[in-house]
Amino acid sequence: MDNLIKIEYENFELHLKSLESDTKKIEEKFNNINCLMNKIIHGDNIWIGKTATVVEEKYTKLYNKFPKIINQLNNYNDFLKYTIENYKMLDCRIKENINNNDDNLDITGE
């Protein structure tokens, strides 16, 4: 029973769409945050000084990591999409095999 595979395609695909949507929302939110940080540090002289420079450096390090994070999330979403597509194709092939060999699988002896 440990090797049993059960996939509810509709639920899987529904959650996958949510993951993809949430990834886009995260990217949008981070872009909004980046715009705000740029306004605070570079726009209208809102914040000037050594502390602002340190914050900018630390934020820049974080910001530079963000594309990799989004890329990894997208890669994971693509992997899940590919996985579910392949499971569906495999299920289809198995059903076709069963239907094509229906006569050979008759256990009634008739």
C-alpha cells in the first residue's frame, strides 16, 4: 500500500492554478514594494543619510535574490503541471489498453 498513487485531477489542477496565481501576486507585491522603496530612498529626498544607505544596500541584496525566488516558484509550478499532464496521459493509455484488450480480460469464461 505504500506505493499506492491516488490523484484527484480536478483538485490537483485547482490547487495548481492557485499556486500559479499566488506566484504572480507575490511578484506584483514585490514589484510594488520595490517601487515604494525606491520612492523612499531615491525620490523626493524622503530619507537621506548613512542609515538610508545601509538600508538600501541590504534591500538591494534582497531585491537581487527575488528573481531567482520567482523563477524557482515558476519552475516548481511547471514541474507540477508537467507531472499532472503525464499522469493523465498514463491513465488514458491504461484505459485504452484495458478497452483494447477487453476480450482478453474476460474472466467469465464465455
